[in-house]
Amino acid sequence: MFGFVGVGISSGSYGLQRRDRTALCASDAAVFSEYLEDVANLKAPKYLRSLLDVLEAKGEKIGDPSKRAGLHPFLIPISSDEEGTTGFLRWPTPPPDMEVPIVRNAKGEMGLTLLSTGAENFIKRHMAELDSAAKPADVSVPEELQIAEGEVESLGFGLERYVILKIGPFPDIYEGLTRFHEIKGDMQSALVCAERSGVAFPGWARGHCFHARLLQRFNRNSEARDAARYALQLPLWTLGDSLQEMGQIAGYQDETSLQKIFKRLAEDERENEIKDGKPKEQVALDRAAYLMDYTYAAGGSWDEIKDELAALYNEGMVTDSASFLKA
């Protein structure tokens, strides 16, 4: 965090810069905490300040959480670099006590990639990566987030297994372990890892897409089709894969046919379901999800559907999500 000390900087000027940086970090954390709690109706992560420090150490520039124009409607931007934006995902209907996920929005892409299920694991992984590479800590974090020097190597797991066993699940770690087993020719272990990459992250399609592709490489085409179809039932913006190619694995003729399906689902007001007794609030939430799916499939604009989305969440009695969309 304080790596800006260089030749020619006196101890006095260093101390001043360090105090300025510390004050700025505290100010950034206060801004994000207020935005999360007052605008997004979320509890700010316990280690918010350390999260900001880690993102800066990775070379990202801390931004303004309110600058959401053009981004995914439920993304709260934290930081950015030339390749994209890192942020919090405000799930529209999150389970109780769920941590706020850390996600990535690549520049020019509509979808999101899950980086970590929460801030604490994100920070711990960063510290473990530094320790594994025998590099000194580049940020100051609370004692409970620190990794003892040499711990990753001493346990003998390797970095990836250390992260999974000692910190928690990460999509890219599961994918890396899967490829490791596949290269070794251990098909069973590869399939187990790939399947776990799907079930470990509820609501995210990426792991199921990854599993589908592995099954296809192993010529288990009917299972690959089922995995791809399951992925397409989850929010499309969580695919992390080509919609067209996943549609082909699932057995659809082309991307146009998929777009037509999602267009029909988005435009259907589902009056028959209400007549059959389905709560109108749930119907409204279903329609909101389908609207987002179609917007993604058609390559539309997130900004252009925010008002319609907000209206549907109001109908669905999820008023905090509606208010967030209007903020």
C-alpha cells in the first residue's frame, strides 16, 4: 500500500504521504459504506477498507459507486482498469445473510464474472497468492486476514488447493484444477471438479457451461446437452461463455432461435399463470428476469430497461431493488 517511497523522498514527506493515503482510504471506505447501506440497502462488508487497498494494489483505480451508467443494472462499481470494472453485485432478491459478491464486468461485455463470494475471501486469496510467490505483503490488513510467511508452501497443497481448502471456493480455481486433472488424463477427477464448479455458486451459470464443455470433450454429449440447458435456465448474464455456442451444445439450432425464445418469454404478461393461481408478485419477478435475459441475448442496453425493470420489481413487492434501479 505504501510502495510509493523512492529515492529522494525524506522520512518527513513519506510520513505525510502515508497519512494522506490512509486518510484517503478511510474516506473511500466511508463513501462506499454509505452508498451500500443507504442506496443499495446492503450491509457493507466488514473488511471494506482492506478490499479497497487490495484492489489498488492490483493496479485498479478506486471510483465512485454512484457512476453506474452503462453498467449492469445491479452492479455497484468499486474500481476499474483498462480491461474493465470490478464491483459489488446487488442481487435483486438475495438470500438472507448472503455476503455481497465481488464481480468483474469486462469492458464491452454485458455479463458479469464472479470473482469471489465476498470481500473477506477475496482479500485472503490475495494474501495467499503473495505468500505463494514469496512476495512481501503489499497491503496492511487485519491480523485475522494475514497469512503467515511460508504457510502456503509449508502445507504442501499448492496454491489452488490451499485456496479451496483454507479460504473458500472460487470459480477460476475450480476450473484450473479441472484442467489439471484433464491434462493428467484423470477424467473422473476432472468431472468431479467441474461439477463442483457448478453447484458451489448458486445462481451462476458459468460453472455449468464449463461442465458442459468438459462433458462434450469427453464425448458425453447427452450429459453436456443437459448441463448446457440447465445453464440457460439461469440468468444469461452469468454465463461467462458464448450464448451461441452454449445454445448449440444445448441443441438449439442457432442464436436467433434462442433470441426468439427469450423475446417471447420477456413479452408474455403471463396472465394465464395468474388465473391458475400463481401469485402476481412472483409473475412480476419472473418477467423481470426474462427481460434481463432477452436484453442480454439481443445485445440491448441495460440503461434502456431500468425503468421497466424497476416497475416489475415494484409489482413484485421487491421495492428496495426497484429503488436501487432508480437511484
